Amino acid sequence: MMDSLSAHAAEDTVKRAKKNRVSFAPADASWLNPAECHIGGIQRLALKDTDCTTWLEAGAAPKKAIMYRNAQEEDA
């Protein structure tokens, strides 16, 4: 992934990337990160239709969602 660091656009970096057959993906291409698929699902499972009143509750919700999802996969 490539972020907006100016060194990524430097001529030397671009030449080296071409020589090694490397292409840069833009930093906003989160769909290229496999973890994003799982994180989105966990976020929806954890926070959809909730009314957390404290940061502690909101922070515990993803952990509960992961534990629930892991239990479902074990039963499958």
C-alpha cells in the first residue's frame, strides 16, 4: 500500500518499483486488505442496533461479537 509520503513518489522509488515489477495501490484501497472484510462484519455485528451509553460498553461490544462469531464457527 502506498500512503501520501512524498518518498513514495520519488523518482528513485518509482524506478525501483518498475524494475521489480511492483505496483502501488492507493492508501484508500481498503478493499485490498483482507482484514477489512472481517472488521466490517464484526463492526456491524457488534454495533448495529445498539445504544451503548459508555465507552466501556462500546469497547466491549467488538470482543463479544468476535467471541460469538468464533463460537458459531466452532459449531459449524
